[in-house]
Amino acid sequence: MNKLSLVVPVFNEEEVILQFLKETRVELKKLKITHEYVFVDDGSRDGTVAILRQEAKKDPRVKLVALSYNHGKAYAFSAAIEHASGDYLLYMDPDLQDPPKEIPRFYHEAQKGYDLVWGVRRTKEDSWWNRQWSRLFWKSLNGLTGLQIPKGIAVMRIFNKEFAREMCKYREANRFIEGIFSAISKKWTVLEVDQRPRFAGVTKFNFRKKINLALDAIFDFSEVPLKITVHLGMVLTGLGFFALVLLVSLKIFLIHFQAGWPSIIASLIMMFGIQIFFLGIMSIYIGKIYKEVKGRPLYSVKEKINLS
């Protein structure tokens, strides 16, 4: 019989963990399948780890990897799949926005021969602003990188152990998980899910983290920003040369004029600003290269429970 691993990164989720376990246990009992929970705590500062320790004592199928500090969700997810032993791995958040009642649907769909089944939201339980941001983000990302990531993806998705092995081969320090999923690009499909409001607490994925994710995704999977700097540099050089020829021609053949200091200063400020902006883009790429060449482990583990 196949074994199902629920891989669940957590960070300050003491308000939802027990309800998550309660609802998923109901669905897994209906499914009648061997299963395990692989929780990876990403440096929580509340009672999340204490609750999971207690649950692990009562149920050996509850497994915990506690990271030594907050690495980021992508690294916690990577730790989870590396410690999972199932034939199928189901990625979920503990906030219950993706309902556990969908677990049997995902499992049965994966058994049709798909390596990956993405969850896609029918409707997004979120503010108007966040919905517009998500729409813009994914449209821009697919356009800039060429990745084929389904529109409106949810966290919930299932993949088989062969897909997980391929995933583990990607050791880059700059980790945009959805991009890696798309890069592996095996046989996949989508399932629509009806999201519901978060069970308790507040999301840890704030606007600043969304901006950082967007930048990481673009810079990790696209060279378009660098190409834009080259093209714009060529355009500005051409405009500058044209302006120089025009000014010299006017001076020699037509009129006598005195250039104004304000216009010169304004032009210099604009050009220096453009230079600094594009130097910043190149610096981001250099910083990412520096992060990669150090070759550090993706994560550091403080504690393991019910794992060898």
C-alpha cells in the first residue's frame, strides 16, 4: 500500500496546529492509507514546537524537524521533503485555508499517473488589494521567466517520490519553490479548491515578504532585468549622441544660446539615478552569486522528533 506524507512548514502557528491535526486525521482515516506528518518548524517563538512535541509523543506518525532559526518558508519546505518517506507527498499550510477535505481528491488524482497535481483556487479568500497583487505578480513572473505556473495556485499540491527526488537535486541557495516545481516540468495537472478564511491567527506572509518573493522569483529565473539595462543603456546613449549633435548644430548654424544650469543639473541627477538603479540590479545578481558560491547547507537543524 502507498504511503502518504503530509509536509507542513510551520512558523508561529500555535493557534491552528491542533485544529489542523484534528481535521486532517478525519480525512486520512476515511482514506485508509498509511501516512505520516512531517512538520518543519522554521524558528517559531510561540508554543508551536511544544504542542508538536506533545502530539509526537502520543502519535509516532507525527514527526518534527525544528530548524535552529528562521530560514524562510522555502528552506523549511525543502527540509520537509528531504525528511519525508512517503510514496506521495502532500504539501499543505496549517492555516486550513486549503481545506483538509480535499486530501482524498488530491491523492486519487495523483494516482492517475501524474507526477504533480497543483491546487488552484476557485476563489481567493483575501482582500481586493491582495487579489490584484497576486494577479499582477503571477502574470509578470510568467512573462519575464517563461515558467508555466498555473494561474491562482494554492499552497496545497501533491507529488510523487520521484518528483521529490528531482526536487532535492536542486541545491541552489536562492530558492523560489514554484519556479523549481515548474522547472522539473514532469506530467502535471491542476485541481480546483474552494479556499476558506484562515482558521485563526494572522498570515505571516506580509506585503514586504511578497515584494521579496517577487524579486527573488524574477532574479532567480530570469535575465530580463539585465537585458533591460543593456537595451536602455543603448537607447540613452543614442539619445545623448543625438542631443549632442543637435546642440552643436544649433550653436554653429542657427542661434547663439547659453545653456541653463538648472537643466544641466536636472539631467545629471536623472542620469545618475538611472545608473544607480541599474547598478543596484547588477548588485542583486552579484549578491545572489555570492550566496551560491559559499555553498552553505540549505538549513540547520536544532532538533528532530520521531525521525532517525
